[in-house]
Amino acid sequence: MSELKNTKSIELIQEQTEVNEILRSVYQALQTKGYDPVSQIVGYIMSGDPTYITSYANARYQISQVERDDILEVLLKTYIREVLEKK
């Protein structure tokens, strides 16, 4: 029960710019193949199933090079910076 009282801290392993570039590339590949990129990326993040990501343009391999928690961290940081802090 004591572990519920403490807050864990994690560090971003990969550079944010690297994650941004991979997400941009994967997004474009999904869009080019006619998929809804947001739904597909969310499906991948939630399940860890790489088949949510097309293999077109090496997108599946690229996204597999990034930890899913790193993707979430970059997305959240971007959202906070671009939406919440601009108010």
C-alpha cells in the first residue's frame, strides 16, 4: 500500500525531435494508405499491436523503434505546450 503514496518519476529516453519525426512519418504513411492516422496510432499505443501501423514506407518498423510511453510523453508535452499553456 505504501507504493500508492509515492509518485514515480520517469525520464524520456529518446529525443523529442526524433519521436516527432517518427510520428510525422508514420502519420503520413497511414494517411497515404487511406487509414485514419489518429485511430490507428491510438490503437497501437493502447494495445502494443504493431499491425495497427502500416508497413508502407517502413512505418511499422519506425514506430517499433520508439517505446510507447515515450510516444505518450511527447504527445502530452506537445498538447500541454500548444494548448494548455497558450491560454
